[in-house]
Amino acid sequence: MNVGFVACITLAVLFLVLGIMFALLKEKGAYFVSGFSTLNHPENYDKASISLDMRNQCFTYALILFLGAILSYFISAIIAIPTYVIWGIFFFKSVHLDGEKAFEKYLIK
């Protein structure tokens, strides 16, 4: 069994499902974003843009991991390691410790 393939395909499917969820929920999907519900005035934020950005992020993660799964299956299971490194870089670039700072670009002016 190719562990690299299984590891990549599992997360890829998860992010694909999350991306579809954000695409279908549109504005309501913003409430599923970590930290959004703890904001002081969530009505002052563009929920559609938040959901759209999360959808795009999830689809990007799914694409990276699907490519890693395909390469792991056909070339070597070790390809999963650089795939997870690339995914981790993209993932942790979007992590913020301060909720207000994370959502400041979505403020309605």
C-alpha cells in the first residue's frame, strides 16, 4: 500500500468537500470560518468575500494534494513529503493569531 498516496488523497478529498461546502453556502459559509463568530461586530464584514476566499483556499489545497497523490502513486511515496511541505507553507501563511487582524481586509467601508 502506498502510504504517500493515501495520506495525500485523504486530505485532498477533505479539502474538496470543504471547498464545495463554502461554494454552496455562500455568505452563510463565513460562520464556519474559525474566529469569525468571535468578532465584535460580524455584521460589519463582507461575508460573501470571506466565504469566497475560503472556497478558493480549500480548492487550492485540494489541487496541491491531488497532484501530490498522483505523483506519489506513479513515481514514489516519498513525493508526499514535499507535497505536505508545500501545502503547509500555503496553509500556515493564512493562519493568524489575532481574529481582528485576520478579517480586517473584509471590513465593509
